[in-house]
Amino acid sequence: MHKKRLLPLCIALAASGHLYAQETDTREVVEEITVTGVRQAELNAREAERGKSIFSSVISQDDAGNFADQNVAESLQRLPGITLQKSEGEGRFISVRGLGPGFVSVQQNGSELASAGSDDRAFALDAIPADLLGAIEVFKSLTPDMDLNSIGGAVNVKTVSAFDRKKDSFRVTVQDYYQDYMEEHSPKVSMQGTHLFLDNTIGLGYSLSWEERKTANYEMLHHETTDMRYVQENITGVETPDPTDLDSYMLIPFEFQNRQEIAERERTAASIDLGWKPTDSGEYYLRSSYTKFTDNDLAWREYYRFGQAGPGDIAYLDRDTNTFGMVDTDIQQQMFIQYGESETSSASVGGKHEFEFNSGRLIIDGDISWSDSTYDKPDGKRVQFRVRDVPVIGRAGKEFIVGQAISADALAELAGTTTTGWTDIGGYSGAGINLAAFSFDNLFLEASSRADELQSYGMNFKFEIDEGFVSYWKAGFNYKERTRDRNQDRWSIVPRDESQHCPQTEDFAICQDVARNTNLSRVETAEVDHPSFVYPAITLNGANQLIDTVRAIATEGNQSGLESIYRDYNMSEDSFAAYFMGEFRLADNQWLIAGARWDETKFSSTGFLAINNDNFSLGNDETVKVDYSIPLDSQANKYDNVLPSLHYRWEPREDVLVRSSIWTSFTRPSYDQARAFANIESNFELCNPVTNVCSTTPDANTGIPLSEFTLGPNNTLRLGNPNLVAMTSVNYDASVSWYIDENIFLQAAFFYKDIDDYIVEVRGARAALDELPVRLPVDQVDAFIIPSDLELNNVSWTANGDRAKVYGAEFSYNHNFDNGLFLHNNLTVMSSAAYAGDSIRAGKTQLPEQADTTFNTTVGWENDVVSVRLIGNYVSDILKRIGSCPAGSEGYLIVQAGDDRSPCNKWADVYQDDTFSLDFKATWQVNKNIKIYFDAMNITDEYMTQYYEGNQYSGGNVMYKSEVYGRSFQIGLNYKFL
């Protein structure tokens, strides 16, 4: 299919003379050049980009070995076509040309790094300190000898090398970081050096970095997995509403969370690069790196669970003000104590040798690389307090959701009724709920680990020809083996229901009393430093004391059950690739590269069907817990692609460079998308076989055994899809660069990507169980009935959709003035169209993670001693995910009985609001050895907001997530010994 689509484009491009040749070796990184400031660093970056055939963007160090930013991700956001994703105020992931972090591969010294931090393919760049690196480059178009698992682009970070730096050097940096919300100082120390030995035949490069960073941020979140829902005013004892009266519905939040996060992160990193050049024709290397990242995280969360209110509990709706009131809701408080440790090690050995012939030379190079990454959370803990049956009112808008407990009388007055029979929960007053009403409701413990191991073997053969039409022929292969596994042991219990498992020691009575009778009034509490929190929360000391007293109920009582199994998996992913390419001299100033790469992937995964619920009533307040973790059939998949490309470079004048290319690439599904799993969310509904009434708390006191109840249609199912294949793309790039003089640089670049088998997240779709991509062993569930052809109204999975297109332009303008002033600007404008397929989303949408406009500007002034600059970054709205709206359901918003159409949930599209941030940076060169720098980040106090698109039933946009992280500052000293 790709050949057919590519052929007419290649013919047209070749005829127009706009094909270009690209760099043929990803391991060939920018030669380090001594620089004397921001302007000179920018000039060196431009020259490095100009010297390469490949279209790329470069970040250069200054003369002391510093990057403009202390974090790799934040450095990259200054480049055209790059947008940054932050977590807790710190840059972590990047998108390239409108394609998200999962579309961008990250390599170190040309080799892929293992990553166990999460189950997607996005590599967290904040784990790599900039002090570790000698160069950073973003490849925006790729040749066949590169790893083409990258539709967006590839980032190659190169550790410090003595042969690149070509001199002895050694420097030490000390730094202090301060965030205004945390109000604490965070130190950092690093060292970096290069040395040449034995007449420059042996080179040693090394770096070491240690950093502590303490941050605090405020979050608000709707819900992580469940979307908003339609409701009608429906009060027990009052006339039941007409379900066909569409004007009576309102779309309200399912839940609302306030979150306060305090993180203490520590990074330790080291790298070593040992090179040997015994002769002019041979070069060999041994490279190794190690990073350790720890995250000690404390999190307080306050939940308003509006979704607990069912039929008969919706008391008040006001669509004019987006206000709602209900009874039978929960308010919860949780405290998480989480310590995570991630370690990544890598090593590679390789080299190249050149053999001379009369007509040219043969160059053989190869390498063997290994990378291992682990993430361990040895003792995750959570305590939860809950008050049930709370009358609440809530309100929603684009940047907020709020909830508040209200008296039963006040809610009844709003509802215009006095016949509800509601009663206030114990301890309610005008100031809210008495802390004694919040009972110790859940103890959660977790010990989990994730591991990722990657081995790679590659070899390349290149024959360079001195004269004639052909410059060189090149061929090679690469083989990768990857294994991933996750193991999670979890205990989640209601302490008062498990108090019989208290250990038979002298503390047995104390344990039972704490498990059965603890509430927020009996533990140490404090006000939470979050403006939206209503109630005091348990302190760290109070939480540790509580957990120590009752921990044995879970661990020694063997209450692990479902949650210790169903998140476990094992995966393997093996790939083999081979390529052939050549470069042709079209003229003295024109070159053409043509070639193709074949890539095959084999994938397999284990997993489980998980079901659990502890809310099913058997009468007399007794509950039954449903726990299933059933292995799925072994899942395996295999796919391959042929990926041709053409690349052209033309220098019509000394100061003008034209490049253009057509190339093909692919992106594999993320591990979380493709792993085998299925999960029926807790608090699901069962339907009475006699009355057909469905409820999350079905009363089995009627004499009908629970085993005769049937799983209802209004339940949430999430599953993976091991049958996914890689997305493939035909990419077109063209650029014109004008090097007017050393002070003025102009560049315009245009790009287009046509993506096939575009992977889309399907959320909230209606689907039958026997039509899903994974066969579910529902016949092994005997607690209740799950028909094999049951149709659920809220199913979420990932699927290969139809196509997606991205097209845009990048513009750069850099001007250095003689008086020391400098302007560095770049603008990226783009658009996209994604077609998920008529069964998922009819018509087109914007591609997720794509921003229409990205603008970076730097205004500064410097001389030989002082440098100051103001840096602005603007990113327009970004679509984060889409809601389902199958063909034929347009305008069908609310599910009606007897209608088999799936609802149109365009309202569930989630966007990230546009942002503009401003940073200030200054340096002072005290003498030739000492430089002092000062950075002020996010001085405009910008924050991140994500929101549902919403519709007329929600009153427009509704907040999905908000994160506020404040300003931060750092001051450092750099001492250069050599």
C-alpha cells in the first residue's frame, strides 16, 4: 500500500528537483565547538545543522559546557516544531511536529534506551540531566539506515566524548533550586571532563551529576477513567421523570478531586565514554551510562463522588448556572505515601574499520548495545476516610468543578419539595461535616515493580566511491530483543470488615479498636495547603501510626486477592530490520539518496480478565465481595513494513541551502495499548432477573440468589488490544535556509505526514462482548451471569483507525546585532485531520497532542562578561483525547430504551488550554574560570488546564484537569578547571 501511495509523490518530487540527501548515520553527532556566549552557541548550532545532509535541529553548549536549560526536555522546547509536556511543573516529554511523545524515539549515542517508568513508549527526558550530555539533536527526517520507529522524529542525546571535544577539559557546577510553593531549597552538584592520552589515540569522557528537587503543586481532576454522565431530576417519592423529555437532562461531572502533591525527587547520573583510535582507519569505543531517579511523593486527595447518586437521588438541576444537587453521595479523603525508584543502565561496544581500494573504500561498522530499566515501588501506602449519604451541591465550568455538603432542608428547598424523607448525616453543621463522620474506610498497600530489558545487534557495510555518478552504496541490519514485565502485589481492604485478622498479640484489642472505630477526629490532622480543600486531612505522622497499627490485617490476613494479580503481565517484542541505500551525485551542488528498509515485529503478551466489587448487599448491612482474576488466552501478533525513501540536497548559492525528502516510517502501539487485559470497573451494576431493575447495590434479600443476577449494560469495561499493528506514515519535508551572514539567519520548512492505521483510544463506546478484539472468558464467572453477547454502553479500548494527516510549516528568524542585542525566534503553524473510522468516530477530528501554533522568542543582550535574556513560549490548544461518535449517531446524545444506536459523545473530547510562559536567564562571567548563572522560570505563573468540550447539556466546557505549579528559581556557579 505504501509503495502505491509513495510512487506518484516520488515522481512529482523528482521532477520538481526538490529531493534531498540526508545524513546516513545517527551516531554522527554535532562536533563540539568552543563558544563564548548565547549568540555564539546559536551560530555553532546553525553551522552544525548546515553541515549535515539530514534536516535536523541542534542544541549547542556554551563555553563552560552548559546548555541553556538544566533539563533536556526544557532545552528542546526552544526548538521549532517542539512542544513540551510538564509534570509537577517540570518538563518531561516532548511532541515533535504535532505528534505526541509516543511518536518520538529517544536514543543515547544512537542506541535506544530501555524505559520502565510507565507502560507507554514516551521516554521521560527529565531523567537525563543536561550535565551528562555533550550534544542534543532532533532528527526531523530519517534515512533507511536509521531506526524508523518514529513518525514524529528522533532525539539523539550524546554523552560527553573526548574525541568530539578534541581537548582536555574539566568543570564542576553547583546549583540551588527554589520553588515558591514548596519554599525549600534543593541542591545540585555535577562534574564533567574529557582527557586525551597516548598521543591522542585514547580518549576518555566522563560526567557525574547529583540533584535533589523539591516541588509542590495543586491539582484538580474530574476523574481519571470515567467521564461525565447525563441525569434528570429524580427524587424518591416524587413523580418519576419522563426519559423521553430530552430538555430535562443535564450533563454533570461524575466526580471531582482536589489534590495536593509534594514531591522530593533525587537524580543521580553518570556516564563514561572510552574511545580508541589506534590508526587513521580504525576507531573503537566502549560507552556506559547509569541513571537513578527516586521520587518520594506525598499526596492528599479530597473526593466528591457525585457518581454515587443514582435514580431517586438527583434532587436539583439548574442548566442556566450549571449547578446540581443530590443525595446519597460520598465525600472521601485519601493520603498517599509513595516512594518510587527507577534505575536505567546502558552499555554499548562497537567500532568501525576502513579498508582502502583503488576506486574507493569499504567501511564496516557495528555495535552491540544493552539497556536495562527497572522501576520499583516497594511500599506504597494509602489511608482513606469516607462519609456516606451526603447531600451535596456542585457546579462546573471550564476551569473549575466545586462541591459542597449541604443540609437536607436546604437541598429540599432548592428542589422545591418537602416530601423527601432525607436526613442529615451525623455531625453536619453550617460549617460543613464534623470530622467524626469521616470513618476509616480503606487501607491500601502496594509493592510493585516494572522491568524493561533491551538488547540490540547491528552492522553496516558502506562502500564509498571516489568518482562517478554513485557516491556510495550502503547496507546493513539490526536485531532487537525486548522483554517487559510488571508485578504488583496489592492489598485493599475495609479495615472494620477485616478486624478479625488483627494479629493475636498483646495489641490485638488496640488493632481491633483502631480498625473498627477510627475516624478523622481520632487522628492527627492539619489544614492542607491547597486553596480548594474544605476539610483538614491526616498528617504524615498520623498516617504512618495508623498504618503501622493495622497493616497486618491485610498482609498477614492474606487479603491480597484480585489486585495482586490482574495488573501483572509479561511481554516480549522482537524486531529485525535490514536496509539498502545509495547516494548519487546529480551535479557538483546536488545529491540524492534513495533506499528502503524492511522491518518486522513479533509481539506477545499475557494478561487477565479482572472483576471486583464489594458493594453487593445481602441484607442486614452484610456485603459480598466479588473477586475474579482470570487468565486470558495467550496473545501474539506479527507485522512487517517495507519503508522506502528519497532525499535530496541542493546548494544553489553559498548562502542558500535547499532540502527536500519523501520518507516512510512507523510507530508501534504503546505497551498499555497492546498488552492483554480486561477490567470491569468496580461499583458495577447487576440486574434483578424478575424486576429487571439494575443497581450497583442489588438487594438479594428477595430470595433470588446473586448468581441469577445479570451484569447490566450500563457498566464500564476497559481492555487492551494485542491485535494492534503499527501506524505507518508517508512523510514529506522541504526546507529553504538562507545564511545571509553570521548575524542573520532565515529558514522556512514545510512538512506533511499521511498516517495509516492511526491508533485511536475509544472511550465510552457501545460494544458487544463477542465483538471485542480479545475473547473474554466470561463463562468462568459464576458469582453472577455475564452473557457472552452482552452489549455494554461504556467500553474503552484502543483500535487501529483509518488515517490521519498532519501538515504545517516552521519559520525561524535569528538576528544578532553589533551592539550585543540578539533576537532568536521560531514559529510553527500546523493543522491535522484524523479519521478514526466510522465505527468509532464519524468524520474527522484534530490529531491528539497536536497544537496549531507554537511560538518561541528570545530577546537578549550580552557582552564578554554579562548575558541576559527573556524567553517566551506559546502553545495553542491541544486535543488530548476524543470521545466516540459512530456513524449514524450524530445528534443522538442520550441513550433511550429500545434504541440500539451508540450515543454521540463529542462532548467527551478533552482539550488542553493554550499556555504562554516566560522565563528569565542571566549569566555573569566573573573570570575565565568562573561563571555564575541565575534562572527564573514561569515568571508569569502560568498553569495547565484541560477541559471537556462539553455541549448544551453541560453548559459548555467543563474542567477535566488543572495543575498549578508556580514559579521556580535557580542559581548556580560553574568552575572550569581546564
